[in-house]
Amino acid sequence: MKTWMCIILILGTVFHGCTNKARRTGDEVFAGYAEELLDSTLKYYKVPERCLFNENYPKQPDERVTYLAGSDTVRKDKVAYLWPSSGMFSAVNALFKATGDEKYLQILQTVILPGLEQYRDTLRKPSCYQSYLAEAGYSDRFYDDNIWLGIDFLESYRSTGRKEYLQSSADIWKFIEGGRDSILGDGIYWCEQKKYSKNTCSNAPASVLALMLYQTTHDEAYLQAGKELYHWTKDNLQDSTDYLYFDHKKLDGGIGRTKYAYNSGQMMQAASLLYKLTGEKAYLTDARNLAEACHRYFFEDFTAPEGQSFKALKNGNVWFVAVMLRGFEELYTIEPNPVYLNDFKNTLAFLWRNYKDADGLFRDEQFVNESGAKKHKWLLTQAALIEMYARLSVTD
């Protein structure tokens, strides 16, 4: 990859206007928000002369992250870890799908994917993406990190028809299969190096990925895996009192009871896909129950200063909410009930009007309520908002 290609492309993206000629029907205002936020994100997070991003803006001189399975051991002047970097893959994918603008395909091919390739570990087999740059030595390999990438490669294949993207998704699935065993009856671990628990965040999206691969390849093995992982997660991690999902199950049977938006959202998406693929109404019932449960738990009554009232998203990890949106979006293709997506739209429109800062960026854990100002703004938050604005631009 020639570094000057990255520089030219980024400059063109930041300083030139949009020339979308293939925009699909939908809310063009939201597509414009997504495009503007992508421009700001590329401007402020892109590492000069490299197809990589910084974890936060402004960049912290001795940045440490807390979302790893162990301590943050990288000591040099570092770039973002895989997780927030992969969020940019989802963001650009969503914008290309929403607009059809070839410049987003260019960004994907000359910035995003060359950057992600630097996290690829080809020495340990099966190969996959590790949590930090391969040039820095071995780092943990998370099953969920790789599943998100597998889903995005498949989305890229569907948008472009490029077979290498489908192959990348299938190769990631081979790694995911290695994290599955009969301990606890089935299920996929969270981290290859620290097999302490089996998490909803590794099993629910693995079901989604398997089902999407089946849709694309018609290989029955994927459908079987998608069903099995869905049912294992439902049997082991669903709260029977409200339909939502707990975070993880330890090998001693203990349950991590935190309820995150993305976990329930991915099970909603898996249930919707299973209904589409099998026609079994029990899956549609599952998806409906989850949609209503998520709407109760992750939204709250809100009245804007100008008087508009709606159910607004609660504060929390913004990327978790973006992944939950995928579940609502999948269900919407079966039952186009606008209530849920309208509450996403109302929240994100309010957010844009009131919380975009002078750099055109957003801090983490901020929807409609104050939660304490943060000096540094996370890359993954910007990526998640780009994805949501793009997705919501093509829903009526």
C-alpha cells in the first residue's frame, strides 16, 4: 500500500463536497450527517502517512485502554486497537451501501482494509486478526472482534460482489469454529488466550455471521451452526423475566448479569434471520419480544427543550447501540413497524443538533442527557454514529 494514496484520498474526502449520484430513497439528511462525521473522523483520527487511526482525539500521550481481557501492555506511541479500528469498517460499509457513492468504496479499499491488514496474525493458525498491530508482536485474539470483521467482510461482498471478501469472511469463520467446544454444552469463548467464559457477544453475532454465510453460500453447515449457537445462547444467557440477555457464563456456571444493548440486539437479528430462513414463527416471536424488551430497557421518556416528546436512547456505549440497531433493522424488513426506528431517528437528530462539538465530533456515552464531559473522544463512538446515521438514511 502506497502511503501517498491514503493521504490524497483523505484530503479529497475531507475538503471536497459530496457527489452522491446513486443515493437510495430515504432520509438524505441523515446520510449527510454520516458523510460529514466521516470527514471529521478522517481528519482528526487518521494517522499521517499511515492507513491507521488513533484511539482518541485529542491523542493522549500515554494512552491506556480498559476493554482488553488483561492489562494494556503496549508501551510505545501507539495507534488504536483492533476493535475501534474495525468500527470504521462498519461505518464505511454502511455509507457505501446507503449512498452507492464510489468514493466510499475507494476509502474501504485504500484506507480501511490496508489498515486492518496490519492487525492480521498469520503466524498462529488458523490466521485471524489480533487485538493490536502484528508488528508489535503477539496480542490476544478475541473471537468477537473477528466475528464483527467477518460480518463486515460479508457485507462488503454483498455490496461489491468481490469474492475475496466472501473468502475473508469464510476464513474468519474457521477461526471462530476453533473457539467452540462442548464445555457448558456448546458455545464460543470470548478470547482465545483466556478461555474463562462464553459470552453473548461472541455467540449471538456468531449465529448472525453463520446465518448470513448460509444466505450467501447455501452451505447447510452454516445454517446448522447458526441454529445451534442461537439456541445455546438463548438457553444459557437469556433472562426469562424480561427476554433480555446477560453478558456471559463462566466455566463454573456463574452468570455475568449485566445487560448490554448489543447482546440483545444481536439475538434479535439472529431470530429475525432464522425466521426468514426457516419460516418458523417461534423465531419471529423471539424477535418481537426482544424488540419490545429492548425498547423498554434501553430507551426512556424524553421531552426536548422545543417540546418534542419521544422515547430516547439512554446513555451508554454508543457502539453497543449501533449493533442493537442492526437487530431492529433486520426485524423491520419483516415487519415495517416505524415506532422503534423513529425513536432512533429522533434521538440521533437531537444528538446532532445539540451535542456535536466544534470539531464535528461526539464524546462517548452521550445521547440526550449529560453524563459528565470527557476531554477525549473515542474513535469507536464516531464510527458507531456514522454507521447509525447511514443505516437510518435508508429506512422510511
